[in-house]
Amino acid sequence: GARVCCIIKQIGTADTLYEKGENMYQLFCDSNCELWHTAAKEYGLKVISMPYVLDGQEYYYDLGEKTDFAHFYDRMRAGSVPTTSAINEQNYIDYFEPVLKEGKDIYYITFSHKLSATFNSMDRAIAALKERYPEREIRTFDTKSISLGAGFQVRYAAEKYKAGATMDELDEYLTSLRDHTVVYFIVDDLVYLKRGGRISAVTAALGTMLGIKPMISIVPDGSLKSVGKVRGSKRVFAEFIRIMHEHNCDVKNYRVEILQADCPETGEGLKQAIKEEFGEEVDANVQIVGPVIAAHCGPGTLGLIFYGDK
């Protein structure tokens, strides 16, 4: 009897939501998508915050709301080594369960599953919650990207969500958008990639001596791959512009996202170069890289995200 009453209450809640024109599910993202905190609030997203440790103190990235970026990058440049870790099963339960108790389903847009062990914890949490709330649905979508590569997809999906899209409609939309989300970045100091095991110590030493900057991209399976090298800072903008042409960047219908890891002048320089090439009306936006991502790429990293033909 109690079980039947519970289901009736939840159906009633859903009907009320429907009458109000509200979504019958809650859209989630995580802070590794790096969508700025004001946008996350505007779209009504719930955000799973990812942790990092700096100088022995643990923090959770808040999408820039109260983050002391100057302190973080100053400490990195002074030799401090920030670390990151996966969150545990209970963390996910704490985020998801209140929403399920409200009688809402969940749709969580994640960063690339190839880049973290945190999704093992997520899977266990979802399995446990489905036993407790069998009438509720928890759906996830792997952007197969990270930072604003994931945030780019979250933003446009959130617009659909706010307009009342169903979870099936989000699935279809995101599956297409993911195939067109192009991500490239150039790192300034190879020591951070070396530390993370992405390149060898010898390669890092030679690259630093020769002024070679590796170009990294996110490949279709969601992993990172070195796809080229740029020698000298002056060639970086030209290489990014070439890539935009190569991928037939759609500057008319989508934003162009520029990421800078404590190198704002370089980020603004790339923005200006893009506007000079593609027109002043291009919606190009510069944003700072958050601590969790910066722990792996380091200060001076410059990234570019856009909608391309492949």
C-alpha cells in the first residue's frame, strides 16, 4: 500500500510539473565541462563539482564563481603541483537522490569517460539508486570531450532543455552535436604533459629547448592525442585559423570558444585574429581554464572549440 501511494504521489508531482510547462527531468553537468557559473544558473543546471588539491588543501571547482585563479596559477608557476581525483559513489548519490525524491528523472551530460575513473563510481551509484527508485530514469550522455569541448555541448543542449526538449530529443541532438564539436589546444610548457604520462621526459626536454609546442586534440573515442607541433609562438594563431578552415568552422550559427590558462593577452589575441579572418560579427568568447583541467595542461595553454564538419 505504501509503495502504491508513493508512486501515485510521484505521478501527481509529474503531472503538476507538466501543467506548469516545466521539465519532468533535471539536467546535470559536471564542473569539468567548464561552462561558466552564470550560464549554468541561467539554464537551471545542477552541477557536479570535481575536486583538486593544491598545497595539501582540497577544493571543489565552482565554475569560476569564487575561484581564486590568480592564487592557483601563481602557485603552479612557483612549482606547486596540484592533483586531481575521482569522486566516490556516495558523492554521486548525494547529488542525484534529492532530485529522484522530488519525482524527477535525471539526464547527466558528462565529460569524456576515457579521461577519468570517476565514472566507475557513477555507474555503481546509478545502479544503487535504480534499486531504490525503480520508477525513475537516470540517463547519461558521454560528450567524449572535456573542458569547453564538453561545455559547448552542454550549453546548446541546455538551451533545448530550457525550451522543453524531452530526454529522447536531447539524446538525438547531442549525438549529432558531439560529432561536430572540434577541440584543439596548444600547451606552453611540456612538463605538465610529461608529468601526466602523455609524453616522455626526453621529448619534453627537446621540445622546450627547440620552442616546439605540441598540438593536442580530442579524438572520436574521447581520448587525447598529439596531432602536430607548432614551432614558435607567432605561428600558433595561424595554425588555429588553418584548422578552422580545414574543419569548415560554422561561425554563423555557433559560438567559438577560446580557452586561456593564465595567458589572457594570448586569448584576446587569438580572438582578434579570428575576427579579422572570419568577420567582426563572429561570436568568439575567451574564458580562463579552471584548476582541475589546468592541473593537467599547465599555465600558458591555449585552446579552441568550435562547430565543424567533422
